[in-house]
Amino acid sequence: MDQPSSPVQPLSMSPSFSPATHAAIAATGLCFSYADRSDVLCDVNLQVHVGDRLGLIGHNGCGKTTLFMTLCGVLPLNAGDIHLLGRLVVPGQFYPEIGLLFQNPNDQLFSASVQDDIAFGPQNMGLTPDEVEQRVQEVLSLTGLSDLASRPPHHLSGGEKQMVAIAGLLAMRPQIVLYDEPTANLDLRARRRLIQFLQHAQETLLIASHDLEFVLEVCDRVILMHEGQIIADGDPAQIMGDQALMEAYGLEKPHSLTHLKHR
């Protein structure tokens, strides 16, 4: 596999993992290829502890979205296995423990109103009408969408649609949430609201984003992916503050880290 030639060594390589009963996610030897593209994931090993806030960074096409789709059982692996909270993931099965925010909110929104869209998940989990209503009102308030509750989702702006998709996900109260480019289309106010409630979130978070300043504010760990492999895994400020490492893999050091000494 071709990689940029660089003298930079990864800050910390992924160690060998075995499925851990107390891990939120334990993924071992993950390999995946599409029909027209091989080696999208190449022997990926990843362990995420309960309560972790993990950021995934890397250029477009490096495997972040594919990794998310395999973790929640949407895509079948060519090799490897995944455990969620000690439970083996079988592709095609529903796992309420984990929720996925798609990159495009239009892929998740389909109901006649914002409130109906948010209620859809809890309703299909068998909750009572009172429980569904309580969850809907909670996430409407959390995401700042109360004034839009009766609006059709397809009449909203891109950023508003994104927040509705997030609200629908949170209403199901998953223990693990995978956010794929969550700040896409958000204005500054909505982005700040998202940062604030993710900083206080109780769920285990995995966040794939090109918004590196957002990752710095929310995540306590980051992994750098390139061509389907994990290149570095560790402290966000250390990895993203390493200008040589970031440039070697097609990324830029965040502006807020410019005070850090170049390596």
C-alpha cells in the first residue's frame, strides 16, 4: 500500500487487541473491500472504552465512514470481528446500543414533521406514548429545535436538518454514538450548541470530522487514518499539533495549535 514518504513516525501505533468484555467497542483485524475498490479497511484494530470521546481524522476516502458502517453491522466484513459491549456484531442485525449519524441528513429524515421524525425511533422501540413524548421534548430542547417541531424536515435548511437527524438519534438513547461529519452545514450558533452538549454527553462517542477545531474541543483521543489503516492513536493536541505528521497525510495543523513547537 502506497503511503506518503515521511520521516515522521506515528505517535502511538495501535497495540494488539482482543475482545474486551468491558470495552464499548473491541474490533480486531477488520478488513473490508467494495466490489470496485479493495482494501478500504486493512487489518484495523481498535478498542474504545466506555465513556471515550474518540475523533477520527483523515483525508476523504481514508475509510472513516466505512469503519462506522462496519461497527454498527451495516456492512459485512471480509475479515475480523467486532464486539459492542461484549456482544458480537452480526451484520444485518439491529443493535440499539449503537447509533449512527449519516453524513447526509436527507438519508435519515422522512416524516411529515420534525416531531414525528424524532418520535419514530422511540415509537419503534415499543415505548409508551408518554415515554415517547418525554424523549421528544427532551431532545427538542437539547438541540434547540423546539420552535421547529411542527415543520416538515424537507423545508428546513441543511444545518437544521442536521440537528433534526441528531435529535432523532439521541431520542433512542444509544450507549454508543457514531457521528459522521456532525458539523456539516451548521452555522456558528448550532455548532457551538453541538459542542456544548457533546462535551457533557454520557454516551461513548466516535466522531469522524474534517472540522479539526471541533475535534479538539470535544474529543479526548484521536486516531489518524490513511488508506484504510490507523496511522496514529493518542492525545488530540499531540497528534494534530504534529505539523510534519499532519502534512504527511494530507491534513493541516489546526490554527489553535500553532503555538505548539513543530516537530
